[in-house]
Amino acid sequence: MLAVEVGIHCHNDCDVAVANTLAAVAYGATQVQGTINGIGERCGNVNLVSVVANLALKRGHDVLLPGSLPRLTELSRYVYEMANMNFRPDQPFVGQSAFAHKGGMHAHGVARNTASYEHIEPAKVGNERRILVSELAGQASIVSKTKKYGVAGDREMMGSRFSNRVAGLEHEGYDSRRRMRRSICWCASWRGNIGRSLNAWLIA
């Protein structure tokens, strides 16, 4: 440890601002300077959202008042709105894609054990898990989306009709990033009680 108190002020020119800041704290720095979402000159300052989450959840430091950490996602998005900037969907911890699972194997693994593909519970930072349905989706992804319609146990429907329809939509240019809803109408009856019209939300 250091004989005097020091702080750390990093910029992100080499994309290692968070790593450098965490290393500084590990070696005795007691003050961290940065900005929410890393907004700053050139390539930005260190992102305090990531620093706070890492220090609190990975290193065991008390960095915020009790009950504040679950509002981290809300804070991040509020600052983006006030600065008239777009959210970064791929931002660690708080981005919309931080806990999104698109591949069938990923969705299947998360359904069995969330720790297999998620380093923390999303709710700890106020985020949420999203299971996306796309051409990469397997049965697990589709089952998670269709449980509320009572058809999740129909393996034939999950494995062929829904999967093929989703793959076709993706091939036609369906853009999951726009979070649009697409209504899939089944004209023919499927086992009598499921057919007619079924509205499937493809995107969380």
C-alpha cells in the first residue's frame, strides 16, 4: 500500500481506462475520477458505471449508499437522455445487450443455470435478462417466449413451425434491434386448440 493517499484519473484512448482504474484501486488509490458512461473528450473518460459495478460486485468495496446499485442502469440511461445521446446497447452491466441471449445454446444454458452465461444477476445493477428469437434460436429460446400461450410443450411446433418461420423472417431482413412486434397468423388449426391466430412477441 502507498504511504500517501492518491487518486486516479484515466482517459480511454487505448480502451483500458476501466482496467487501469481497477488496478490503481487494487494498489492503493482511494479516489477515482471519471464520468457516467465514460462521456468525455477524445475517446472519453473512465466509465464510472463499470468501475462502480466492478468494485462493488467483483471486489467487495462499499462504493455507493445501500440500495443504490440496482439503480445503476436507470442512472446510465438518464445521463444519456440528458446529454441527448443514444444508449450503447453493448455497454457492460447496463446495456440492453449485456444480458441478452440470442443463440440457442446460450438460451438453453441460461434456462438451466444463469451463471453459465451471465457473470452476475442482471437485477443487481437494475438490468434485465432478454431472450431473443432469431435465425440462431433453438427450442429453448422459442419455448421461453411461448410459455404464456400454453404451447411450449409441443416439441413439433417448437422445433419446426416456429423455428422455420423465425428463420424466414430473419432471412427477409427482419431487424431485431428495432424491437418491433410481428404478428404471426396461423390460418390452419394446429391440433384444434392452438390454431387460428397467435400473436408471438419475437423480441423481449
